[in-house]
Amino acid sequence: MPAGYKLRFPAFEKAKFVTALGIPSQLEAFVNKTLKTILLVLVVLVIALGSFAGGFVTGHLMLFAGLPGLSAPTVEAPPTTSPAQQTATPEELQTLFAPFWEAWNLVHANYVEQPVDDVALMRGAISGMMEALGDEHSSYMDPESFKQANEGLEGEYEGIGAYVDTTTKYLTITSPIPGSPAEKAGLLPGDQIIAIDGEDMTGIDAELARLRVLGPANTIVRLTILREGQAELLEFEITRARITIASASGEMLENDIAYVQVTTFGTKTTPELLATLKDLMAQNPKGIILDLRNNGGGFLQTSVEVASQFLTDGVVLYEQYGDGTRDTYTVIPGGLSTDTSIPMLVLINEGSASAAEIVAGALQDSGRAKLVGMISYGKGSVQNWIPLTGENGAVRITIAKWLTPNESAIHGIGLTPDYLVDMTLEDRQAGEDPQLDEAVRVLLEMIGK
């Protein structure tokens, strides 16, 4: 019966009812008692009918929600934060975190698949928090992804062995590493990976796709490839292997031009670069080409060390924080190729990012080198990878932005080459390199050949 509703019989007030029936006054007590009994029975009947109707409606709406019957399933009230959770949450954050703990408790009390994975919930919460920053470079890496990302900077990793472009819609092969499983399988520059192990990569960030291609040696990854000029998709089964790559290498080209390639800025880059430069500079080159194409970056300190091999002094970069303060990184004395009488060019493209842009920007602003190729990626922000306790991966947080020595911003803009030269898919498939060819041509003009 609805709250506040009173059962009333306005046409049968007690006095009129007794008089109309002509009931003797001495029976009034009996009548009173009888009326009360009738009223009580009616009230009970109304309540019973209301309960039945309510049970019918609930049973109809919840037909597939529980066991057959008229009674509705029991629904627990939202759990509140437990004393233990309150204690674990700093006092000043308890009000803020109350909805989080309520949601946590609701999942544990009501989710159909029990028990829930607390570690997965915790990592999902961290991932959601990083996404809520709205910064594409701030993120969470689970332990395995963090391990794989660090392996690449160590110069060794397990995967298929190919340089890739993660700035495109789909993860794109830029060049297979010679002798790698990718090369042996027949992957070509420009191949787009549109599915991995049968899972469509449409809408998946190319960096995440890259991590999925990585995996333990001797395991198989199935790649679905979109190749320009092919009417149908291509399928490849590639057995992963332990890949060891040099982060810095070089050779002497014709006309006494020293060619140096730096593929990443990791822990081995500086010693490998020093060994490469010692060998090449001993051959008295007339010009130098530094190739930073498809170099996605790495450690900040390594970028300063690499730039310092070609500069005598000055600023390498500024690191500017949100509060307006900045740190200045200057050249480390003692570089092996600082002779400005030896002209220098730097190759960059859309895949040159982060630490690669720091080096290229420093060399361009200082006048030490001109740039050849395409506008760089434009990733000029600083991220700190901070490992979480208990081997739970790490969070990557943007803490600052980089400026070149001339205080030009890199982020979202990139570096513009002095000589714009594109490299098409046809060039890659034909094994041609018009960007390197242009760099050689310009150097020969500089040295008078």
C-alpha cells in the first residue's frame, strides 16, 4: 500500500451505520469490535494484493535475472570504503577516492565472474589514469611491455628484425635488418601490418602494434600485410629470433665521404659511435653524413653525448618545465669530429623523433650541419619512465618540453630540412635512396668536387 495512504469509508461512518440498521445501543461495543475486525482484514487484503502485484511486475521484468518465482533478487547496497581502505588512503584524499573504492568493492561484490583479478584491476586503473591526462606520450606499460621497450635500447631484443615507422595509420616496415627473420620471410619497405595473429590493427596505435610483433625467440607471429601494388593481402608466418643490432655504425663512401648511421639512443650508442668515428676519422674524410632517419630516439643524456662528438661548445638543448624554469644542456668537450673544415650533413625523415631531433636541431642551429630529407616527427617532449614497485611495470610521464639552441620548439612541429627530398615506396622497393644521393651531391659541391 502506498506510504501515507489511509483506508477510509466516508459513506459508512460508525454512528450512521449503527442507526440505519436499527442495532440496539447495547450492541454498539460488539459492532465496534466487528468493524475493527473487518477493517483489519481489508487492510491485510490490500497489502497482500499490492505485494502480489509488485512481485508480478518484478518477476516479469527480471525474467532472466534469477530463479523462477515471484520474489525479486536481492540487491546489495553499494559498499562503502572499508576501514582498511580508509587507512591506506591519505586523509586528505579519502573523500576524493571514496567513489574509486566504492566501485572496487561493487565489482568484488557483484561481478559475475569471480574471483576477479585484482592485479589486472589495479593495472587497468593506472592505465586509465594516464589516459585521462590527454597526453599521447604519457602512458602505462605493463611489466612485459616495459621489459621489451628497454631491450630495444640495450641493442638487443626478440622479434622479427625490422625497422618500422610508428607514425603511420598502420605499423609500417621501413627496412628489414639484413639477415633477419623479416628479410628472410620477404617483408619489404612500405609493407603495412594490418593484422597480427588474425587480430585487426585498425584503430590500434602503431606503437602498441609494434610491441605485439615483439615476442620470445622461436615463437611464430602471423602478419597480414597490405603491400602497394598488390590486389590481395599477403600472409606471413615469421619465427621470431634474438636480434642484435648496432646502434651506431659507419663506412667510407666514394669520394672520401664518411657515412655514420645512428639507429637509436641507448646504452651502447656512445661507445659504438666512438669506435665508429675513430675508425672513420683516421681515414681523413672530406665530408661527413650523419644518418638519423627512422631513429625514434632514446635517452636524453645519450643525445647530448652524440651531439658533442660534432660540436666544440655551446648549447645542445633546453629542457623547459611547466612552471617556466628550464635546464640547459651544454656540449661535453672532447668530441672526435669537431673540425668545422670538414662539412657535414644530417639525414632526417618523418621517423626521426625525440633524441634524434635534439641532435639534428643542435647541429642545424649551431651551423655545424645542414639537414637533408623530410620534416621530422616533432616529438619534442620529455618523458620519464618511472618503474613501479613490485615489478608492476612503469609509468611514462611528460615532465617538460625541449627547445633547440635557438629556442625553437620541436614538439608538434618537427625540424625542417635545408634540402627537402622525399623517398617514395617505389624508391624503397627498388633499393634506391634519393635522400642519401642528394646528401652526397651537396657535400661534393661543398668540398669542390
